[in-house]
Amino acid sequence: MSHPLINRNPDLKRLQDEGFDLDVKDAHLLIRDVPYVTEKKEIKRGILVSPLELNGDTTRTPISDHTVWFSGDFPHKKIGAPMTSIVVETRTYEILPGIVVNHRFSSKPEPPGYINYYDKMTRYVALLSNEARSIDQEVTPKNFPVVRVSDGETVFRYFDTASSRAGISTISAKLSDQKVAIIGLGGTGSYILDLIAKTHVREIHIYDGDEYQQHNAFRAPGATAIEDLKGLKKVDHYFGIYSRMRCGIIPHTHEINESNIDLLKSVNFVFLCIDGNPTKRIIMDRLLSLQIPFVDCGIGVYATDEKLAGIVRVTTCSPEKNDHISKHVICEDDGNNEYATNIQIVDLNALNAVLAVIKWKKICGIYHDLDHEHHMTYTIDGNIIANGEKT
């Protein structure tokens, strides 16, 4: 079987039909088994890697990036001289899980550049393999291998070219085994879903028993058409939107409570985006017993002098640090909870979500984390971010 992307694009299909060892991984095009000459005038074989530029599932033309990466030793000519004219960078790093590259090549054509990936990749194959063929005429990059299925399955309906263009596919892949839950799809929870839906997490469980109503549209990502205000449950409304982009979104049209709380046993992380109530304490206690890390999001906004002020809060709980929760998260609305006021502003909901997702990504090893804070606040009037409860 051939990768579906190869079959849909004539330039990729031509490469495969001519016998090149072609593969597609996470929006990268690979040609394996490319012969080249080493410093000792030996013939070895390496891998050429190029990020794919796509419009949906169609390769772009012309191609803006004329460079490729190479997995192998520094290439040389048949006479033993290094091919310094094409090597613009030497750096060893894992460009994709299991694929380590060592050098970056540049052979820039005249405008308009490489028209397609057949032209681009055969140019680099020729630069390397022609030197090898000068030593051994039997050497060829066209070995007509058994066509393999690309390793792994993407959760997206189309490839994540954002990660491949930025060169961070290996970092993004750290989330591929994650299963997360979002409890509450109000203003903050819906923005968390929007951000997480664009990551490689395997499953996103969304819990909310309420309907998506007119006021929700003013605190939600994107723009809601009037015909979409038709009494759907929030989870069904958002499932309809984000399932167009990816798989693995699992809607639950009910609240989490004491009777069904063990549904959370299978997840790796939980985002709590609900108001203070006794059930919240039950959820947190159960997550603590299961050693499942979570963040609790809170916004407290109040009007004063005909302006708004308040605080945005993200409180994190992990197996390493959880003795601070009762100080910062109030689970009963007794009238004294500054985070339970009902003023909701879309930009603050979005900020709350962004801060929560950044913290989750730190825990997952996506971002560096120097402070290891488990409680942070943003104060609106002073524009102050404060970290606390550090490990």
C-alpha cells in the first residue's frame, strides 16, 4: 500500500513509480537509500528529508523552501573533496521521531524555483548519487523497494504542516500519547478545546451537560452563525466544529459527578473549567487519589468606577505538589469567592485558557519550566503575573 498523499500528487507518485524509496511522515517527504561518497571515498547510503508544503492534501507549486536535510556523513566528491558548495548547515538533531539528520543542503535554482517535489528531490539525489556512480556504475538510488505504509497514524484530517515548517515535529509528537479531559465548555473551556485540538493528543474528552445558547457565542472561539443557535448541547456543537479538523474528540453530554467520576481514570490530564460547587471537590479528590495532574481555571472580575478589574487564575495540582489546593480553589460558593463572580469577558477567558494550556505543555515537556509554579495569577489593573506554590 502507498501513502494516500503520494497517490494524490503526481510529483510524489512519479518519484515512487520511478523506484525511489519514498516515505511521508508528519508532513515530511523522505527519500531513503540515496548513495553518496564519504571522506574515505566509500559509498554509503543516506536519507534526504524535506518538509512538505501543502494546500490541504495537495503539494504546493512552486515550492518556497529550496533546502533539504540529510541523514548521513558529510558528502564528498569522487576525488575525496568535501561538497562544501551545497552544505549550508551541519547540525545533528532528531527532525522526526526516529529520524536523525546531520546536514542541511542548499542548491537554489533559478526563479521561479523548484516547481514540484519531483524536480526538487531528484536534483539533490543526482548531486549525491552521481558522485557515487563515478566510482561504481552499478550504484543507483532507484531500488524499487516494497512500498510500506507510513509509520503511525495522524489524528488530523490533513497533515500538520505548521510543525514541519517550524522544524518542531519531534517536540510536537511528545503529546501523541496523551488523553486529556476538559470539564466545562464555557468561555475558558471552549478556548482550551480550541488550543488543544491543534495538538497531537490522541483523545480529547469534553464534558458539559448544558446547551449552547446565544450568550455563549460571545465567549466562544470563532463566529457562530444564527442558524447554529439551535439548542444543541455544547459538546455536540463543538464536536461538530473540531471534528472537521481532527479525530479523537469524544463528547459527553453530561456532567461529571460522584456516580460517573471514574470515567476520568483513563486520561492523563484534566482541565477543570467549572464554577465552585461541592462536586468540584469530589472531582479533585478523586484525581488526587488517581495521581492524575490537573489545572483549575478561575476568573474574578468586578466593576468599579465604571471600569472592570479582577484576577485571572491558574492553579495546578500534580502528584509532586498538591497541598495548596484548599488555599486557592474554593469549592463552595459562599459569597466570598472572588473567582466566582459571574462577569465573563472573552479576552480574559481566552487568556485563562492560554495560561492553562501553556502550563500543561510545560508538564508534558514541550516548554521549559524554570519556576515549576503550581499557582499563578494575572492581575488586570496592574498587568502583573505572579507565580507561587513552587516545587
